[in-house]
Amino acid sequence: MTEGLRASIVIPAYNEGEDIVPGLDRIFEAVHLDAEVLVVVDQASDTTVPVVERYAADEPRLKILINSYGRGPAYAIRYGIDHATSETVVVTMADGCDDPRQIDDLVRLVERGVVVAAASRYMPGGQQVGGPRFKSFLSRTAGITLQLFTNAGTRDATNSFKAYNADFVRQVGINSKDGFEIGLELTAKARRLRQPVAEIPTIWLDRAFGESNFKLAKWIPKYLRWYRFAFGRKLSLDELHALANKITNP
């Protein structure tokens, strides 16, 4: 672990080009804790790479990583977490929709003992502005019902904007291979192990530039399996691994 480094901020990116700059500007303006920012792409030819390299020339906290695990956001996030140098990892998106002013508080929650700290659009004080209405309805319904029926610790389990205890992530592993369902997967695993999860409110704003890479129809089944996974008795770590492997490799 780097001395004094309190957070590693992981940003999966795909051909963002110059569109990533406003989000990076907001992160470096808002985050006051000592942190590194890791932008992860699938290949060196991604249009995000030269933009981040130019930015990093004046911002030593910023690094670009080329993911070697496989294509797609799930592998990029996994690669970023595995190459983080802090014991607290924050995942946020490259589209600028997340509010980085919550990052410091999310990190402090993990430092106080929670294994997953969620930025929540659906708790009092949170809000989602814009975005597809059907996607928002599904996400809100999933999050609120999980909290109601399983006491998951957050009303926004599907939001990717979360902070994690890196040791917890290493213990439970990441089974997701597609999409952005890692946030829900790790929340569900924390619930089945009865590990602490907490949330703070955030305001999500739909991206004002570029195009979203979220493929709703393709990834709904991936989310559903982790939604169902959250229900049930407390598991041991070995039981959790066995069940997670069973649902992802039937």
C-alpha cells in the first residue's frame, strides 16, 4: 500500500475521448483525501488513452491502465480493483453522472468499518435527474425492495458508484463478467455474509455529452441473478463461493 494513500478511484472507460475531461476535473476538484485515480480501458487504441495521458502529465495522481482480463466494464472494474494500491477502492463512472463530492465521505465510511459504502439515489436527500425512465424504475424497485426484504444496507444496490474495503473484495471475489452488475454482486455478497453496508445520498445527473454504453436488455438477467442471491440465510465464506460459482457457471 502506498504510504498515506487513503483511496484508489477506479474509472472504467470505453472510447470516451475528450468527454472524460469534465468528470476528471470534478474529481480532482472535489476529492480532498490522498487518492490515486485509475482510468481502465480495454485496449491501448481506446480514444480515452491519449486524453488521459495528456491530463496525467500535469496530474501525477492520475494513471491509465490497460485491462488484460477481458473486454467490457466488469473486467475493467476487476482489473482496476486488483491493481489499486489503497485498501479502500471507489468505483465511479467515466460519464460524469456521479457526484464526486461524495467520494471522501464514502471512503471514511469504509475506514470506519463498512465493507460496502453506497452512494444512494433513492434514499432521502438523493435524486436521479434524467436518464431512461424504465431503467430508473427497475433500478429503484430493485434497490428499495432489497432493502425492505433483506435489510441490504442500501436502497441503491444497483448503483455502480460505491466504495469497498479491498480486503473484503479479495475474500469474496468477483464473479461478474458482463456489464456493471459488480455493485449489486458485492452488495449481495456482503448481505449473505452479514457484513456491514451503509449508504449516503447522492444526486445523479444524466450525462450531458457522449453516449451511454449501458445495454439494458443484455444485462437485466445478470442483475436478476444477484438480486436473488441477496435473499437467504447467512453463509460461510466457503458456502458463498460455492453458491456464487454455481449461479455464474451453471
